[in-house]
Amino acid sequence: MTVGGREARSEGAFERFASASRPVLEAALAESLPPIPPGSGSLSQAMEYAVLSPGKRIRPLVAMAAGEIVRAKPGGPLSVAVAVEYVHAASLVLDDLPSMDDAARRRGRAALHLVFGVAIAELASVTLLSRAFETIARESTITPALRARILGELAGAVGAGGCCGGQAEDLAADSMKVTLEDLEGIHSRKTGALFVAAVRGGALAGGAGESALEALTLYGRNLGLAFQITDDLLDWEGDPKKLGKDIHRDAHRANFATVLGADSCRALVAELLDTALAALAPFGRRSAVLADVTRFVRDRRS
């Protein structure tokens, strides 16, 4: 999977970028958690458990890398990255609830609702969503107009046209009748929307122009869908110890692995990632990190 030799030039760029950026990101995730009034019980601990659990941090790192492409001041993309990870952490808490996937493990440890209870899990999720928007709203290195735009796009990625709408459609889908087109639509919202918001938000923090945003949108859409397909494959045939979560959680619902089979899934992932790579062509060598993320998604085993 190469575009003009791009993969050969960029291989390892994402790991290097992640190694340098993750300490700053982890510190910001911890420092940006909201103060909780006395008497709120275990809400604060639950949010820390959700956010600071070990994760790959792909979405926030993509936001930070997109900011570097447009030479943004670091504070803006970092705030977007924190907000995106808060949204993602909140979505995982909800996804694991008994009313959703009823999962027992997440990121190598007990699902949050099993530790703190369903009520606190729900409150932690909502509080993290609120804090995500506060984080961007107070970022002074981003102009007010761009803050408003980033907030609007992130809100759209969360709501009816994004994660929540995609999850609702996924829950309602008839596993015996769902088509490939249905699955692509569901997961473009459930998974892809937050990837798009991450990459666009990081770039908007640096005042990216519309042509750059258009290219990054195409990249994010294809990367997000490829990520979901590999996730379905791992759920079907992966090692739960490496994944840090239970497998076959979605066996009762249609997914890409059950609809297409493993070989067709891998072929579709390769096609999507080639399209994502091609979208980065206007940025040249500045896109080395984002280009290498496609290899990471293709090859991941956890």
C-alpha cells in the first residue's frame, strides 16, 4: 500500500511522533479533568478511570498531527486532542453499559460500570462530554470564530449525525438484513465522525484553509472506516489478552467481519487506506505522520 513511495518514506513516523507527543498529551488529559465539588462521591475517580486508562490515543494524536501540518501553535491542537479523547472515553463508557454491549473489560481492566456502578458511569460520561466542550471554549490560542466552528463540528460528531445516531442505528439494525452500504453508513457516523472531527479540529486550530480541510476530511473518513473494519476483524479473530477487552461482543449484531469475511475485509481496508493516503498528497512531506497512521491501522493487532 503505497502512494508515490510515501509509505516507505514515512514508516515509523507515527511511532516517533506518538512517543514525543504522548507525555504532553497524557499530562494535559489529567490536568484538564474538571474539579468535582465535595460530596460528589466517586465521580472524580470514575472520570480518571475512564480517561487515564491505557489506550492507543489514535484520535487525539491525529488531531495534534493535523495541527502540525498547518503549523498551528501547539496549544490549540492539544486542546482539541484533549476534547476528542474525552469524547471518545465517554463513548466507551456508554458502549460498555448493560443496555449497550454489556462488556466486562475495557483497555485491559474491568469496565467502568462494574467498578463504580451504572449511575456513576452514566454521570461520568456526561461530565466528560461537557468538559470536552469547555476545554475548547477556553483555549485562548484559537480565535473565537474558529473555536465556535470547532465546537460545532465536534458537537455534530457526537450527536444524531455522529456517534449517538450511529450507535442507535447499530442497535436497531437487523443482523439478518443489514447490507454493506448500511454498515458503512452506521460506522461513518459511529466511528468515522470523530476521526473527521479530530483531524479537522486540529487543522482548524491553526487556521487551515478550505482546500486543506477538504483533503483532511477525505483522509479522516477513510481512516475512520478502515479503523472500524480492522476493529471488527480483531473482535472476530483477535487475542483478547492483546486487545485488553472481550471478543465476540458484537456477535449478535452484524459487522463487517460477519458480512464480508476476513479476506474481503482486508481488501476493503487496503482500498480505504490507499484513498486516505492519496488525500494527503497536497501536503507532501508534512503529512508523514498522518500517512504512517494508515500503516498503523492496517497492521494493528490490539
